Amino acid sequence: MAEPPLFSARIDRQLAGVHAFSAFVAATLVSTARRPFYANEILQQCYEVGVRTLPLATLTGLITGMVFTEQSRPSLASFGATSWLPSLVTLALVRSLAPLVTALVCAGKVGSSIGAELGSMKVTEQIEALTVSAVNPIKYLVVTRTIATTFMVPVLTAYFGFVAFLGAYFNVRSHEGTSWIAFVKNGFGSLDVLDVGSAVVRAVVFGFTIGIIACWSGVSATHGTQGVGRAANGAVVQSMLAIFVLEILIVQVISLVRSL
Amino acid sequence: MTEREVVVSIRGLEKSFGTNVVLRGVDLDLYRAENLVILGRSGTGKSVLIKILVGLIEPDAGTVVVLGQDVHALKRRELDALRVRLGFAFQHAALYDSMTVEENLGFPLRMNHPKMPEAEVRERIDDVLEAVGLPQTRHQMPSELSGGQRKRIGIARTLILRPEIMLYDEPTAGLDPSTCGEINDLILQVRERYRTSAIVITHDLTCARATGDRIGVLVEGQLLVVGTFDEVFANPDPRIQAFYDYNFIQGARA
């Protein structure tokens, strides 16, 4: 006979889901430290995550830099402070825009790809085929992809920041005629170590989050092709939500550190 | 007469999914170099039985001893070492669709024997491709193969690790009668060539008669009877006779 629910069937199911996800994260972290390390697969995944996202990062970075600068100009112009544009743009990019927009772009591009790939492998028994061949799927599929996103999202963030900075420079150059050296000096002069450090922490946390949630969504897929679609969709939606929640938490922590 | 070596011993196996009871106290022995067929209609827990055998599913109760080792008492590494000695041919082949046939075949070897010389890997790939009669598919992608070819390559991928026990999950499901015959022949050839024992899960009586030394019929989570094809279907139990009728081969009984 089935046991009665602890709270309600729905809450019990959600708690079981949280427990299963926690166990999955723990298994991934433990497996990361254990041999074998599948270096070739990690490199392959770094290529998939990094190189294949470059065109999208370039386009979104350039547009973000240009548009943000363009939209900020009227407000600063009303105070006669357009000379602050480089520092405003640089601070905005490093403190928030670059890590956040890059993470959202990666959640869409990389998260959906990983979710669909692993989801498809799950429903066609390819993951079970790995297991019966004595290959640990957590190690071979999840650890490699999570390492790749944790490493490549920060790299893409730095690249996105640079391209957006260039986009901002092109805009400022065309309106105010500012030189490259003056733009860089003005922009970077406003940054401190905590700004850069927090950007790196954000990018690493977001990268790990995208990888682990996309993998979880994929390996949890059920019900055939519909399940694969749900896995891809779940990977994007859940990782985007997690990124926003984590962004709020990280901002609070950094504000606390600044106030010390 | 010398006693035959038992390579798989299952005792009191029980498994439920929620309120759905799938296996209710199954007892079973598989002997060395024997092909044992488990017959049953779809959804009767046949696949669950062999997935429990390789540790893919945890049973609720009972013991499964494979090649002298209690599967569900093993640590991860020990279980992996045992899995290398078992070959699991999936119902839909489960080929890695991002890899060519050659890469699919080489993958288990490269993962389990990373130091094996490349020449030996190629030699093993040639051997299993020849065994399944598909050397021309070496550079093809799984999506370019027919259903029968996919099943054969799936079997080849399990053979590459030279398993002692083969587990076939519905090897003829979804294939035309001619291809079913080829797969049945292949199952017999695999035993001859690689000296394997095998459990064949199927609902296809022709496959059962062609490949099985002994046949067990799984009905409502229990093995009703185990014996030769003729012994099993001489049993008057209406559930076994209904299964026989279900396969529409009454005319072939005599």
C-alpha cells in the first residue's frame, strides 16, 4: 500500500525534486575531483560552449555597448557631464551588464543545447548505454559540460565586456570625438579591485549554474521527444531564473562588503 | 553428469514502481553457454528484470548474483568491473548518435582500456563488424542505418568488450520477419563465436524458439514456467496458452 503524503502530494514531489537535484550537484562535485578526467571531452565542450557562442557574444556585446551609451547620453548631457560617459559605461559593464547579459545569452544558447542533447540521450537510452559500458555518465557528460561552462562563461564575459567597451567607444568617438587613450583612461580609472573581482565571481557562479541546471534538466528528461523539448526549455528558463536570483544575492553581498 | 555452472542466480526478486507491482518474487538461474529466453507481453517487467541484473535499477527485495558477485552489494568500481563482463543490447540499440559506427564501437574500449594500442582497437572493431556482417557501415552515422543494422551495430558494440554474458532486450522488436530471422541467427552465432551465455527478453515466439535453449514465461510479475519451448507450451495454464494464441502461431505447434 502507498504511504500517505508527508505534506501534500505536490509539496512532497517538489521536496523530492529538491533532494534529487541536491544529490545530483553533490555527485557532480565529488566526481569532479576523481579520476578519470576526460581532458579531450572537456576541451571539446569548451570549444562548443566558447567558440560557438563567440558570434552571438560579439553581436550582443557591440549592440549593448553602443545602445547603453546612446541611451545614457541625454541624462548626462542635461548636467553637461557627457565626459563621464566612459566611466559610467565601464562601471555598468563590469559591475553588472557584462556578467549578466553574457550569462543570459549563454543560458539561451548553451543551456538549451546541453538540455536538448542530454535529454535526447536520456530518452534514447544512450545514457544507460554509457552506464552499462562502465562509463559514469555524471563524470563523462555532466562534469565535462559543467567544467566547460564554469570556465568559458567567465572568458566569454571578459570578451563581451571588451566588445561592449569597443561599441561604447565607437559611439562616444562619433559624438564627442574622444580619443581611444582618453576613453580607456577615463573608463578604467573609475574601477576598483572589488568591481573586477565581483565580475569574475559572478561569471564563475553563473557559468556553473548554467552547466549544472542544463545537465540536470537533460538527464531528468522523460516522455520521448516532448520530454526533450521540455528539457531544453527547462534548461533555459530555470537557469535564467537562477541567474537573476543569484545576481540579487551577489549584489547584496557586495554591497555589504563595500560598507565594511 | 557434471553440474552445470550457474552464471546468473536470481532469488526472490521484487520490484514495484509506485503502486504498480512489476516483479513478484522471481527466481531464475542462467547456466554457462546457455541461451535463456524470457517471454512476456509488453509491460510485464521483462526489461526491468535485466536492468536490475546490470544494476541500472535497484530491486525492492531479493538477490541477484552475477558471475559470483551480488550485484546490489557491490561498490561503484566493483559494479563497473562486473559490467565490463556483461553485454547489454538495448531494444532501440542506443547508439551514440553524434558518433560514427566506428567511434561507437571503439568508445567502450577506449574508455575502459585507455592504454590499449590503436592497432588492437582497430582489430577488435574489424572483428565485431565482421561478426555482425556489417563491415561496410564503418564510417556511417547511426541515422544512416536501417533498424536491423542499428540492432546489429548495437550488439557489436557490446561484443567489443568480449562479455561473458549477453543481455538482449527485445532484439527483434520492430523488425520485418526476414530481418528478425537474421537477428536470431546472429544471436546463435554470437554464442558460438564468443562462448557467451545470454538472456533474451522478447515477446516474439519465433525468436524464442529459434534462440532459446530454455524459455521462461513472465506473467503478472512471476515466472510461471521454465523449460524447453515444447515443455513450456505443453503447460495447460490458460495464461501461457493465451500468450501462445497472442502470437498467432497456433498452426505451427504440431
